[in-house]
Amino acid sequence: MANPNIPTPHITAKEGDFARTVLMPGDPLRAQFIAQTYFEHPVLVNNTRGVQGYTGTYKGKRVSVMASGMGMPSIGIYSYELYNYYGVENIIRVGTAGGIGENVKLRDVVLGMSAYTNSNFGRQFFDGNVAPCCSFKLLEAAVKAARGLGMEPNVGALYSSDIFYDEAGGAGKLKKLGVLAVEMESAALYLNAARAGKHALAICTISDHIFTGESLPAQERQTGFTRMMEIALEIA
């Protein structure tokens, strides 16, 4: 029997169009870049609202990529629908992050073991403080894949913020807690995965640093951060 929830208001792909593993950058143009650069025979399966989703093969494995947009409300919608309606088992975020820790530099790859957050997204699940964590299965595989590609990833906590231009200035306190980087999506992704009994991991590249003021241009952010993409594809 066809799933009555497909298509959704946000995804017009048909049932079965997505692979079990979906790479999820924020930027639709990065999704397009991944599909066109790495996939064999990529097929566009979604373009609703310009949020491009593709399915193809990589080293003989069927894999998909679809953008999430920016922020937890956006990735919360797309990851929910992929997990609960389209049968996706694994979502691997491949995005950018701002460095917080002194031990992370521009272009470093960070694997988000957990995601601190200032968001209320988790209140729907528990009327207290929740602790969003990644899938250990995916984290373990990503560390192994990174080392196989000649990289030593930074593994630790991310900070998922609802605010990009943040006047609260909380990064200094988070730095003292060992948080590696700030981004805007992972906490919601991890919580949706936990609720659905699925798997999620955020693999991020440091595009700027909160304390040094260093920053990389938009074009490099879109197409230049290939190391995180290759790690994700290896574990897809």
C-alpha cells in the first residue's frame, strides 16, 4: 500500500526515490555539487522550493543527497519526513561550522559527538534538558574512514544555535566547556533520529573562527570542502 504521507508539502519525491543513507548539506548548491561530482548516474528526485535532492550510486552503493536549508526548524522538517515517511535510516549532515576551540583551524573536519543547543526543539520530547547525541555507529565508522583517507578528525561537542548574529556572546563560556564549533542544525537532526530510532551524524568543516576572526569565501564553502563529503560517502 502506498504511503499516504508521500508526497509531503516539502518533498515531492516518490516512495523509494531515496536511498537508506542521505547526505544533508544546508546549501542546495552543495547538494548539487556532491551529486554531480561524486555520484554515478545522479537523478534529481526533489526540487520543491529549490531544495535539491538527488539519488545515485557511489562505489556501487546507492546513496542520496538533499539540502536541509538553514537552521533547526528547516532540518527538523526535512529529516523528520525522510526518517518517518521515506524510510531513510541514516542522515549525515555535511555542513560548515564556526570554530570555537583553540585546537580547531580553518578547513578542519569536526565530527559532532553531541550537540549543545539554545533551541527549544527538544521540549516537544521532554520537559527538561535533553542531550542530543549522534549515532555511535556512524561516528565510529567516520573516524575509521577519515583515518583511511589520511585525516585525523576532531571529535567532540558542537553548539547548535538558533541565532547567527548572536549578541549574547556565549561562545567564550562554551569554549571553556570544550565545545569545538558552532553551527545551526545538528541538535534537531540528532533528536529526530533518536525519536525515529534512526541514525544521524554531523560532519562539519570549519569555515570561520569565532575568536580569530578568520573566514573563508562563499565559493569555497560551496564546493571546496570535499574532505567531509568523502568521509560521509565512505560510510554511506
